[in-house]
Amino acid sequence: MLQQQSLTQLRTLKLIGMAEALDLQWQKPQTYDELSFDERIGLMISQEVTSRENKRLQRLLKNARFKMFARMEDIDYTHPRGLLKSQVATLQTGDWITKHRNLIITGPTGCGKTFLACAIGHHACHRGVSVRYFRATRLFEMLTISHGDGSYLKLINQISTADVLIIDDWGPEQLTQSQRNDLLEIMDDRHGSKSTIVTSQLPTGKWHTAIGDATLADAILDRLLHNAHRLKLKGESMRKIKAGLTQDEHLG
């Protein structure tokens, strides 16, 4: 009775890890009999810390809303697309996030830009960093809707406060005036305090034209590009190569 009461109280206090560790010690007393009181308490505290870290990670991954599950260790370096292990290793340290720098990933369709961005974001979550992923078209659609339903400030706050914002597959359509204003608002809020990852098929030299308004383009790109790391990928589509059918596999 006392044991169950103690477990209930620990769970009420949201000390779930400690409750599980204590319950395990009671269920298997022979395993812990030779440990001192301090050692047993230490195990309970360690379990609580691990439990909270795991819950935080799951919360960060859920909130990020990545398009795909991608890990740094699964990045393909064999495909000839100009991606170096040293570049990824530098990003993996997280120093660029600490210094609030941006990351620009450009290259032709199918070269793995989205996978790479999601892998970097996934790794950042494991480091306790908050990340939000948006496909560019979906982001601008959500912003347009938010102007009409009164949720604009809430959405902008969610976007602006994420430690790492991923805007995937931006361009080549020219932005509308409203989209330009929204993008400037986001970049201005994040400049010097957060990090942004942008992937695009367009080389950065064409971004000014794609934005459409010279004055706003200057302001947006100044905040986005001047302190950014850049990965310029190349080569044939990885999807085409990996999904290619042999002559015998074709139907007809």
C-alpha cells in the first residue's frame, strides 16, 4: 500500500522516470540489494533525467514537423553531387546555430536538398534545439490564410521563435507583394538571433529577381545571405538513379 502511494505521489509530481526506477527496484530487489542508499537514489535521478531528455526530444521532433525522417548518418556521400563530409561535419558541430548563422542549400531537383535539410534539423533536435520545417509554398499559403482569420501574429511568433527555421524548395515563382512583406518580417525577426535553412533549385544569383521588388529583395537577402553557409549541390537526380528500372523491369 505504501509503495503504491509513493509511486502515485511521484507520478503526480511528474517524476515519471523516478517512479519507474523505484518500481523496478521494488520488483527486482535482489538486483539492487548490494547497492548503497546513495547509489539507488542516484539511479532514480539518472532515470528521471533520461526520461525528461527523451520526452523533450520527442516534443521537439513532433513540433518540427519534418517532411521526412532523415539522419546525418544516412547521408549518401557516394553520389557525385559535390557534398563533402567535412562540410557536413562542420554543420554537425552546431556552431553555426550558436552563432545564429544561416544555411543555403541549392542544386537541381532530386539532388537531396530536402533530405539534407531534414537530417540537419533532426540532428539539431537531438542537441535540444527547436526546429520548424515548412515547404515554401505551404508556408506562404499559411501566412495568407492567417491574415484573413486573425492568426497571423501567432503564426509569425511560432516561426520567429524557432531556433532553426527550414524553408524548403523555395522558388522559382516570383513572390507576391504580400509574400515579400511576410518574408521580410520573418527574416527581420530572426536576423542575428536565430538560424534559417533555405533550400532551392534556384542559384542565389537569381533570388533577387525571384523576389521581385528590388528594395525588399535587398532587405531580405541582406538578412538571409550575408552570414550564411552555402552548399551548392550538383549532378543527376538521386531519385532517378535509385528508382531506375532495368530493361527487363519495364512493363510493356
